[in-house]
Amino acid sequence: MSRVLAASVPHRAVVPPRRPPGYTRRRLAKPARAAADGTTSTDDASTSMKPSRKGKVFLIGAGPGGIDHLTVRALRLLRACDVVVHDDLGASDASLLDEAPPSATRVHVGKRGGDDRSWTQPDIDTLLVKLCDEGKVVARLKGGCPAVFSRARSEMDALTHARCAYELVPGVSSALAAPLRAGFPLTDVNDGRHFCVTSAHDPNKIDFAAFRGIDTCVFLMAGKSLDAVCTRLVSDADKRGDTPVAVIRDACGGSETIYRGTLDTIVKETKGEKLSPCVVVVGSVCSLGDVYDPNAEGVVSLGGDLEPGTIDVGGDNTATIDDSYADSYIDNLTREIEAKDARIRTLEEELVVSKRAARMLRGRK
């Protein structure tokens, strides 16, 4: 029957219903809410088991710092949550927290070494289970990526044991972002065939001999152990003293600073400086960034001052364009419009001729 009806109106286009205002925003919130109600699809590999409660915890990578380095997925979830549980590094930026609904509760669980007021990991685990048990949609913001030195395993185990649903949401790790901020990639066909990422919080627990033959070594949490790292790389990993080193402090943050040197000189270059939080990269690829200037003038620069909630996750951005480029852009656009206008006139003329021909044919009948 449907085929007969379709054939009877061959020239009628099928137009989808117009979406009401605000449809997009509700659609963005739907995944988090649907997941919280236990209606996620069966192919969701990130959820550990069928949930027995209505809440859900999203372990979200907040990136190295600032909303510019937050993924669209993370932003959508942040805007749909009931509670934000956030760390210090990369996850406490006001530009991120302001994206959560005004009604959302914000809980700061940052850890500070040696500070008795810091949250312990078991306390954080217990909090996440409690919030999920209350039916909350929880955005657990973790600096960088949950896959890299984030203690995600502890929280995953606690949620699994309590039969709480959770999802892992990737983020941009500082181990990957910091080298780019210093103007070089981690890998290179000639100088960086492989790399390793290590926590330098306790250098005595690192097997530096294992780094022999590794082109690029990345150390996180190395602000207080830089001297030991450099010394052990030379003595245990057989690295040359003139191997390039880059120290990127507060990568992507407001106080970002880049120090360059070698294994023999970098400690002297950074003497007296507060390095934490920092990423230390050791390898020949570091020298590729020696001439990098991120502040060089360009044609287009994206604005950095954005009000909370004004980012269109559909991808539209506002750009500031200088006059010379604007004139060229307008000329090209004008030519395109004129060409399309000419094409439209041609089509209109062809349509008139077609109508006349049709009338002539009907008259002959």
C-alpha cells in the first residue's frame, strides 16, 4: 500500500518535521540522563555491568587545563550532570566548572601532598558510590585523561563492587599536550620512533635501565625530582649528557612556561624555579621546538574570552580576521555569489523554455 501511495505523488518531497527550539540542548543531555536511568545501549563497552541503580558516574578526562582542551563529549556530559566531583590539576578551572548547570553541586576533592586536609582516595571512592546510590548523574572530572596516572582503577573497582554504573570518557593527557605546547611532536620518523611515559613522583621506584634504546622519555610529576631523573638517565640508561630536554610547566594553563636544555644543563637552567606541575621530555625530538613561536602573528586568531554556556558544540566558532585577509575573502565570496546568480538565471530560463514546450505539446494533443 505504501508503494502505491508513493507512486501517486512522485513530485512531492518528504520533508522531516521541524525541530522545536531547544531541541539540540535536550538531545545533548539525553545520553547522560538515559544512562542514569539504565537505558544505555547494549553495545556500550565502557559500562562494566547492568546497573542496579538509577545514578551513573562518568569518569571524565578534563584535559591539561582550560575549556579549550575539553572534548565535546566531556562538555555535553558536564552540562547534563547533577554533581561535579573535580580534582585540582586541569579540572578546577572556572571555565570548566561554570559549564555545569547552576543547580549542580560542586565538590572539590583535590589532593595536596602532605596536606592533612586533602581527600584520600578511599574517601573519593565512597563519595562516588554514595552519589550514584542517590540517583545522581556525576561528572567526575579528572585532570588530563583517566587512562594516565589518574587512579581511575580505584574508583572503577569501588563502583563495580557497589554495582554502580559508570563510563570512562577519554581526555587529552598532558603527556601528549605538553610537547606540542613546546613546539615538537613526541614521535618522528628519524628522531622519535618510540616513547615511554612514566611518573617521576618517586624516582627510586623507576627502573631507569629499561629506558635504554627508548628515543623519547616523558616524565610526569617530575618537578621535585628533575635532578635525580637527569642523573639516573645518564648513569643507568646510558643517555648522553647532551641529549635535549624540555620542561613544560603548567602546560595549557595560565602560567605556562617552557625551559629548554640538556641532561647536563637543564637542572641549572631551572634552578630556583617552581616547576610543579610540569612535564619533562627527554630526547632528540625536543630540539625540533627550538625555533617554535606560538605567538607569531597569523591571519586568523580564535577568541579566548568566552562566557559560560556560549560554546556551540556543533562546531561554529567566531574568528577575528585582519583587514587585508577580509578584503580578499569578500572578493572571493562576491565572485562565488555572482557565479551562482548567473547559474540561477540560466536555470530559470531553461525552466521557462520547458514550460513553453510543455504547453505546445499539450496543444498538439
